[in-house]
Amino acid sequence: MPSTGKSAGIGRRIVVHDYAGHTFQVQLSRWLAATGDTVLHLYSRDVETPRGRLEATPDDPRGFDVAGVSIGRPLTKYALVRRWLQEMDYGRRLARRVLAYRPDIVLSANAPPAVQARLHREMAAVGVPLVCWVQDLYAIGARELLKDKPLPLRWAALRFLEYVEFAPMRRAAALVVITEDFLPILAAKGVRHPRATAIENWAPKAEMPAQPKDNPWSRRHGLADRFVFLCSGTLGMKHNPVHLANLARAFRDDPQVRVVVVSQGLGRCWLETIKATEGLDNLLLFDYQPFETLPEVLAAADVTVLLLEPFAGVLSVPSKVYSYACAERPVLAAVPPDNLARRLVEREEIGLCVDPTDEAGFVATARRLRADVALRATQAARQAAYTARAFDIDRIGVRFRAVLEIALGSDGNT
């Protein structure tokens, strides 16, 4: 249960929409409800992604409720036209659900451009302020997805996507961005919002406490007495699974080492093929695990693995770095130098980093972490200190509440 003693709520009806259903957004919703607001937390039932605690429980605050929105079939990621149509359908259903709740304000995160645009249009029509919580910059990242398309089609698609994505940000009542790195990029696209606030992501430490390596999940899968490199979370276009295959290849003659991947989708499918083709028995592949078991899953690791491709640059901050820190397991990262996640790992000294194109350096760094027990222990201790300082939901919640109060005081237009 969130603390209720450090902030008085604004006493409004709030919708928090998190398309992905992640852990920390729903923690914020519970905190807002526990400190005086009435909150409906909405998410997509159809997205294939790790999820947070998305069921209401008897211990939840009285003003909290949570519900999924569904189009009745899995959402497509890589068939672009079908994906767009599905997201438009989801946006219509989401807007209907939000309007039926009659909120005073809406905070929406992780929403694809078609979804956010529809939500903004419907809220503007009834005078409800929308705060855009910007986790990714889709239009800029889409360049990679469209790079093989003919130039005229690519140009037209990107211009259209930019308009759909950035127009709601310009007109929103306020913006929350997860890193100040986003602000100059948005400014270059004409988004110079006077009410933009940078609030870094986090993880719900109380719900994801560090666990011993020898735990029910690790014992069940034969990992309690093995050295484990673990990657948990999304493996999509921005994450190169070759690094994970290379780890398995490098340690295939070490009977004590396992490379564990907890994921689904594109990268996971590729690893399944490589595992079968090359006989990489030390590469263990699991589907996403229930949130309740996630602390045990992460505790099975000796080293956690963080991946992000060069083209992502500052455009995406892998939220798994915050979950890894809760587990107090050092991070092996192949991430661009200008990314916030890499700066975090290096600043807090909670892991070791290489550039994402440095495959040999990645394996060499893995070997260093495998061999150096003292280094791993030091990095784990620094993670504990970092999460205790940075993941205080009372401090974070007060910042979000200030954003909502400012947005409620505006007319919803910049």
C-alpha cells in the first residue's frame, strides 16, 4: 500500500493510461489513489510485453480501479498497415472507456501515435486536459523500420507519422518526458511545450525486492547453482539478440554458465532458431513470467544483460535497467553512449558497458564479470544504494501531482 502521509491529493477523477501495462505506471496510479484521488488505470490487454500488478486487490486504495482495453485479438507489431488499423481501433475503444469514466484529467503513456491522437481529439472535444507521458519517440525510431521501403513511400510515411505523433504533444495540457534528452529532439520537430517536465522512470522497489539466488524459480529451472547471464524483457527491433547468442557460444564449454532469456516475440524467435541450429544447450529461453515471480526470476541472475541498438540513440530508455537495479545484480550493457540507461549504469557504477556494435568487447566484458566476484558484489551494493535513493514513490508521486495540477489549471492548449 502506498504511503498516504506526504501529499494531499487534488481530489479529482484521473485516468492513467499505460498502453504497455508496465510496473511503475500502475504503482503511480495506486499512489495517486492512496493520497486522495479517484483513479482508473487502463492498459492494453493485447500487447505482448512484461506486465505489472494489474489486478485490483483488497489492499488497494478505495479510489483505485484497473481495467484492460482490448480489440479482441493480438496486436501486430511488424505488419505496418495492419498495425495502424489495429491501433486506430484500440484508440476508439480506449476513448469510449475514458469518456464513460468522466475524468477530470488524463495521463497517457506508451501510447502509439494513432492511439494518442485519437485520445487527445476525444478529450479536447469535451474539455478534458490530456497529459502526454512520453516514453518513446515513435516517428523517429520508425526510420529503421521503414529503411528498406522506396524513398517516396518512406518520406511520406514518416512525415505523416510525425504529424500524428507530435501534434497531440504540442496541444497537450502538459508533457512528461523520461529524459531531458528528448527535449531538443522534440523542439526540432516543433514541440516546444511550456509545461514540459522531465521525470526519469523507476521500478517499484517494494514490489520487487532483491531475493537470494537460491529461490524456488531458480531451483525449478536448475539455475540455483549455475552462473547466469540473464536478459528479461522486450527483444524487438531496438535490441540485437546476436549478443545473447554470442554469449552462449562463448561459454558453451563452461558447464557452470547459462544464458537465460525471458522474452517473447521477434528476438526470442530468432534465438530459438539459433539454439536449435547450433545446439546451444546453455541458452535457456522462457516466456514472460508472472509479475509475482519476477523478483525470483531476476534473482536467478549473476549478471543482467541490457541491449539497445545504435539507431535508438537517445530515443528509448530501456526500463528493464530499473528492474535489474531492484534485483541488485550487476548490468552488462551494450548500449549507445548517449543513452540515459548507459549514463545511469556508468554514473552509478552498477555495471559495465560497451558500444552496441562491439561484439568482441561485449564477450570480453562478460568474461570479466564472470571472473571478478568482488566487482560484482560492489556493483550490487551500489544498486541497493541507488534504488533506495531514486525509487521513492512519495517523491516521484509529488512531482507527477504537480504536473497534473498545472495541467488542470491550463486550458489544455499551448
